[in-house]
Amino acid sequence: MERFQELMNRTLLPVAGKLQQSKLLRAISGGFSALLPVIMVGAIASLLAGFNVEAYQTFIEGAGLKRIFSYVSSYTTNMTSLFAVFAIAHAYANQVECREQATLVGLSALMTFLMLIPLGMTQDEVTIEGALDVTYLGSAGLFAAMIIGLSVAMIYNLTIKNKLEIRMPDGVPPMIAQGFSAIIPCLIIAVVACVVRELCALTEFGSFAGLIYGVLRAPLASLSQSPLTFALLVFICNLCWFFGIHGGMVTMPFISMLYMQPALDNLAAYAAGEALPNLLTNTWWFTFVQLGGSGGIIGLAVCMFLFAKSERYRTLGKLAILPALCGISEPIVFGLPLMLNVLFFLPMLLTPLLSFALSYAATVLGVLPYLNGVQLSVGTPVLLSGFLTGGVPALVWQLVLVALQFGIYYPFFTMADRQALDEEAAAAAEA
């Protein structure tokens, strides 16, 4: 273990250090770090709404609490991109010449993000003119939010550097002067947004975010059922999440298309008391593969909760452990963050793939039973999800997988924790 950490210190840490100096990556990281309070509120609401115990669900529905929890999630987790585009643009602006107008840069990015969402929705053959499609306001629009936030901030900064602004006399209050100064940059940004929107409308995808996901999905359309296909979808999902793309939006349509029917066939056989016919089903995704959410992060949450020395990760571990146990990974994905974090690139990809490979081998060898096809809801806790889909053997196997996650993430986490501890010490000395 010590030799491995020395190797990582010699190879991975210098690369991570150089990448962390990038203004683009620092803006994305800083933007997502600023979202942590909103993300935590949404994660707690999702946890309270989705805790899959029948007596508890009956109580919160009867008391009217489920409705409250649901709309808290709707305006927090389900609108992550709306907050992210502002925060990323604001964070980038703070590093360049327009730092005094960082709030105006963030507002310009928010304006652009909304302008790129077409108005009008069709549902049940009824078209609602002027309705805003909220699909890409949440994590599905994160990649678009990152591109827009950075692009708007760079365009805004370019206009300020070239003095394309309205300058007011010195006696005008600063806030009013900044407002007038922002008119020309904001106008230029709006024109660019209109052009991009109209070009995207000419495509079959209809919108900027839709174009991104349409292009990503196109190569996957010819996939067929097989263990290699499942592993490929696992890899693509977590690779997308590393770059800030909602991996579920890209891969889940194919998981459902290829592996939902086998799960339903298993469920019918289970109800009839017959042998289960299909090894791979869509329920593998939450029971064995993405245990804890994106990147298989329960083990990482345990690392932070039990072994963090830095105040940053010790606090995050306390906040993230319960959501992670219920499959809610947003506090760690955005709070650590995992996205564009080079230190965690390998474990984020390796952990779900190893979990899948070992689970598949154990099932083929007869150590694990075929999963019964019971469809799990979001928020079903680990162990309970294993018991519901595969009985006691699946429950015990989930404990093995959590230990595997812990072992994979631990050496990478100790490096990150040491970095955070050094940064906190430097900040304390400077203060």
C-alpha cells in the first residue's frame, strides 16, 4: 500500500496539481463547491421522501410530508444546472479582469442557459405553448451548464478587456456604473445565444442540451444484450459523470431497453414459483454495480466518515454518509467534488466495473442467486435493496462490495485528505 501511494505521489499528484491551476477547472470546481448547501438540502429531502419502508411511506403520505419533501427536491436537486451555470460563470469571472462584475457575469450565463431551452411542450398529444421544459434544469443539463457558464464568462471578459462597454462618469455609484457597463457584453452574449439556439433548432434534437445527449447516445444505439454491453454502459456512465455529463441520461435508456424485460420475466417467474430465467437484469445497476450512486461511492463515504483528518472531508463525510447509504451520491459528486478531479478518476471508473465483474462471476459460479426482478425505487438503502432483490446472499454480497469500494478508494482518499490538511494548515498560518 505504501509503495502504491508513493507511486501515486510521484505520478498522479503532480498532474493533478498542474490541472488544478487551470482557470477552467478551478471555475468548475469552485462553482460546484458553492452549490453544496443547495445539493445537501435536496439530498436530505430526497432521502426523506424515498426511504423505502412501507410503514414510513404510509405515515409521510398520510401526514402530507411526502408532497413537501418532493417539492423541496424539485427546486434544489432537480434544478442543479440552473444554480451551476451561475456559480461556474461567477467563479471564472473572479479569476479574470471582470471580477468586479462577477455577479453580472453569472446573471448573463443564467440568461443564456434559459434562452437555449426552447419554449413549448407536447404531452399526451396536447401542446402547451410557452411552457418551459424542465428536463435539463436538473443534473441532465449539467454539461450544458458547464459549457455555457465558462463560454459566457470568457466572452464577457473579452469584451471588458477590449473596452466594449458603456462607461459612466466617476461620480456615478458603482452598482449603477457596473449595470450600464454590462449592457454591451450582455447584448453580445444574447446575440450569440440566439444564433446557437436557432442552429440547434434545425437539428433533430431541438435544443443545445438535447444535441449534446443525442450525439453521445448515437453510438450506443446498436448495442445488444451481453455482459460486455453491460460493462460498457457502466464505464460510459461513470466516464460521463467525471466530465460533468449526466451518465444516467446517456446510458439508462439502453439499460432499460436491453435489461428491463429480462427483469420483468424474472419477476413473473418468481411470482409463479419457477426458476428465474435471466442472469443480467436492470436491477443489477442499483443492487451491485452503482452501489451508493455514481462511481460506487459508499466506500468513499465510509473513508471520509471514519478516517478523514482534514476538517473539510471530516465534515463532508458526516453529511454524505446517510445519503450514500441510500444511493444518493450528489453530496460527494459535487461536494468533494468527483467531477474533473484527477485524483479520483481511476477509482471512479474502476470501482463499478470491478463490482460488476465480481458479481457476474459469483452469479455464474452459483455463489449468488439470480436477482428476482423487483424494481427498486430511488432511496432504497443498501442491504435492504440486496435483500429485496436477491435475499440474504445478495445482502451479504453488498457488504463485500462496500469493503471492496473502501479498499479501492482509500489510498486515493488519503492523498486528497493530506492535500486538504496541508491547505488548511497554510490557510491557518496565513490568517
